[in-house]
Amino acid sequence: MSQENVEIVGRVLRRYSDQDIDGMLGDVHPEVEIDYSESNAPDASVYHGHAACRSFVQGRYEDFEERSFDPVELIDAPPNAVVAVGRMRGRGRASGVAVEAASVTLWTLREGKISQIKLYQTRDDALKAVGLQE
């Protein structure tokens, strides 16, 4: 199941970059929790369920003319998690300013679907959370 988890997370990230919310939600558990409470963004919070997930993602599309996640690493964290390390890139819709930031998220899966996404400030913090300290 571990490689399958990595493939599911990779597919969701591709659909996010393609702005395919419906396709993305096909791999997301109805009771998903998105924990972006540690984010520096104005919408830092915890979101629950498909409707909140859709709203969270749509908000990002509305704020940015272009937005993508470029994965650098997808790290299998058995039995049911994946650490995604990469770069968020975007261009502000109103300002036209290009932005780029490191992104580290821990994706937990249940019943073959994403059940939680938690933002971490560093790769090491995410790895510690799943017992994969280096």
C-alpha cells in the first residue's frame, strides 16, 4: 500500500496544479482535515470536510493567476502517510507579483483516500511527526 499512497498523493498534487478540484476530491476522504494552522497566510486555520477543502483550494485559485506545487520529494511514511516536500509557485492575480515558497506537508490516508493534510514549517518537523527522523 505504501507505493500506492505515494501515487495517490502525487495524483492529488498534479490535479491541484491543474486546478481540477473535482478530480482532486475523488481521492480525498469526505471527512478530510486540512490543518494549515501553522501557515503564515491570512487563511491559516483548520478545515474539515469536502466543502471546506473545496473552499480552501478555490481561495488559492482566486488569489493567484497561476499557482502550482512542484514536488521535490514524496517520502513514504508507512503504514499510511506521505511527506510531500516541494515548492509552491504562484503569481498574484491583483499584483502580478511572482511568489515562491518552500512547502512541507504530511498527508495521512484512510481507506485509500486522503484523510488529513498537515502543514509543517520544515522537512525535519514532518519527518519527526511520523518517526522518520534523519
